Amino acid sequence: EPEVTQTPSHQVTQMGQEVILRCVPISNHLYFYWYRQILGQKVEFLVSFYNNEISEKSEIFDDQFSVERPDGSNFTLKIRSTKLEDSAMYFCASSGSVSGGHEQYFGPGTRLTVT
Amino acid sequence: AQKVTQAQTEISVVEKEDVTLDCVYETRDTTYYLFWYKQPPSGELVFLIRRNSFDEQNEISGRYSWNFQKSTSSFNFTITASQVVDSAVYFCALSGGYNQGGKLIFGQGTELSVKP
């Protein structure tokens, strides 16, 4: 069964460093998302991406964040200068439909620890 | 604004008990979608069900059932004859209708602990 994959599973970085989190969505999906989950809290939407551009972003997704689909398979989230409060689990998701309401399939997550 | 409330932070039951997880939502959209996801201790998010706002039929899948009531803006999830493997955090989520991009608004989650 097709699945969303994410690498690395765990990333440790120092404050101020840049990190790139990688995702491979399900191959025929069209909508891509990043969410984050601070330990013990709810899952929060960061950004959605369709047709090679951002379609929506949350207040969390400030200028320190960027997303890219550099080729036909990868979808990346870059944090330019990490802060302690960026420590969280980051989930990538993809959906097969361009309209809202279709189920999103999540990757296993990347645990980011900023020290 | 859209909001999802899961008032039960933690629930603990003994195996074979039935348990209901509550979810109340707020939205001004006339078309919207509701979801339940399971997050086991391993951390991944597993899709369980999606309902659209026009379909209030209850659904049953094995030991799982869902009760969608538009009149009370609730989408509750019942596990019948719970098992230890059901132990997880369960999230209810809401997304807007057609052409609204599909972002999911999650509730705070309910941590279910099923003891043998």
C-alpha cells in the first residue's frame, strides 16, 4: 500500500542552524501539507502546497519557514534559523484531491530537537 | 472560525469495556468534513474515518462506530469491547468544504488507556 515517507526520523540541531525536513508524498497525490505537534499537544497546521505553490499557511509559518518541491517526488520543509520552540514532531501529509475534505495520509513524522 | 473541542483529556478503561470519545466542532461553513485519526504510542497518525456534513448516517466498522449529529455539532467515536491495542491518542479534526484547501483543524486529542 502506498505511504508517505519522511526523513530523517529524528534530527538534532543547535539553535540558529538551518534544517531541512524531507518528505516523499504518495505518488499520485496533488495536495501536500506540513503539520507540527509540540510534545503532548495537538497537531497544528503549518502550510499546504498545490501546483508548485503555497495555497495556505498558518500564523506559525513565518519567514523562517519555506517549502519546496524540488523534483517530482520530494517535498521539503526548511527552517532557516531554528529556535528552541521549533522543537516538535513535524508531519508531512498528502491528499489525492484538489478539494477540501479528502483524507490526508500522514508520514511517520520527523522529531526535531533544537538544543 | 473553525474549532474542534475534545473535552476528555484522558480516559482509562478496562479491556472489554465500551468507551465513547466526544468531539464537538464549530464552523460557519455549510459544507465541511470531519475526521478521526489515531496516534498510537509509536507516534504516527492513522486515518480512521471521514464524514461530510451532508451525511449524518452513523457508521460502523468492526468494533468502531461513529455518531454524527449536526444538531449538536458533535461527531462522537465509540469503541466496543475495547482492547489493549486500542490504547492511543485519538484526534478529531475538521476541514472546510470544497475549494477550501483541505487543511485539518485538530482537537486537543483524547488519550485512551485500555488496561488488561
